[in-house]
Amino acid sequence: MGNSIYVIKLHRLALVFLPVLVVIVIFLKWKIQVKTTIYALCRMLSQLLLVGYFLAYIFQSNKAMITIGVLSIMLGTSSWIALRTVKHVRKRLYLIALGSIALGGISTLAVVIKGVLNVQPWFNPRFLIPLGGMIFSNSMNGVSLAAERFYSELTRSTPLEEAKKIAFRASLIPITNSLFAVGLVSLPGMMTGQVLSGVSPLIAARYQIMVMAMIFGTTGISSACFLAFAESIFLEEKREEN
């Protein structure tokens, strides 16, 4: 393989969908609704193929406004998707989710871009967009888990402060599990990609440490902000249902 990453040919890439087909067959055999799963897979495939061409253009342009525009779209979309678990109050919570993810995500991104990596110029899309994507997507997952668990606890008449603590802990379960497993059970995406492309494992480990700390920080900040700002809406919704 040398020092360059192995280029996957399309016919070989198709082989990775064999395990996916097995899972779909299980869905069908067990008579579980599979439409959403197939839609998600098709959407993933089309989005990644399109974004590959799109990013090639953005990286070549290297313009601040284009990079900021892309990050804004990612932020707005992730905030909307984060509330998929509480669709009945989605519109009322959107600005809160947007502000929470922006607060946790942008502050963490700034620390990484200027403090850790010292990227020049700061808007370099090769750094800002991939790192922003990781940050916003994990903030999105944290907020989503926090929203679902917080509302669930309130409907069970759990005291407000206790419900908030439970929801906050739940929002951090995925990243906390990753912290325990990284290096022992799994080699996460960034480290795996760098090792496959020939980067020294020691250097790749530093980048992965940065990523894990970055994800933990942004998820925790965004989830905490969301729970603090959204509690009045959740309480109002609970009163209306009663």
C-alpha cells in the first residue's frame, strides 16, 4: 500500500453491501417495517456521492463565505434532525436546538482550528468542513438523546432536576462508551483512515485524542444548553397533555 491510500474500485465497493442485504432480509423475515431503513441507506449513498463532487469544488475554491455557508447549512440541518425524537414540539424547540448546537459546536471548533491545529487560513475548508461535520453530527446526537430522555422522564413524573440529570447522562452514553472502547475495541474513523493512508500510528493517535475530546466536549455543552433552555417548553407540553 505504501504511503498512499488504497483506491476502492466501484465493483469492489459494491461488495460491502452484502452484509447490508443480510440485515434487510432479517427485517423482512421478522416482518419489521423496512421502508425507513432502505430509504436511509439510499439517502446515505446518494448524499455521500454528491458530497464527494461538492467538496472537490469547495476545496478548490478556498473562499471563506462558501465555507461558512456550508457550515451554516450543516448546523441548521443537524438542529432539525436532532429533534426527530420529539416531533410533536419540533418547531417550538428548533431555535433552542440551533442555539445549543451552535454554542457547543462553534466554540469547540474554534478551539480546535485555532488553538490545536492553528489552521492557516482559519477558513481552510479541508479542515473546517470535516471537523465541523464531526462536531455538529455528534452535538445533534447528544441533543436528540437528551430531548427524548428528558421528555420521557417528565411524562413519568420524574422531578425536573432529576429528569435533567438523567437526560444529560443519557446524551453522553455513546461518546462515553467510545472513550472506554477506543484503542481496545475499536480504531475510530479518523485514526483508521490515517493509518490506512500511511500516517504513523503515533501521529494518528494524537489526532484521534483530539477528536475524542472534541466530540465529548461539544456533545456535553450542546446537550446541557439544550436541557437548560428547553425545560419550560417541555413542562408546558406536559401540562397541556394532562
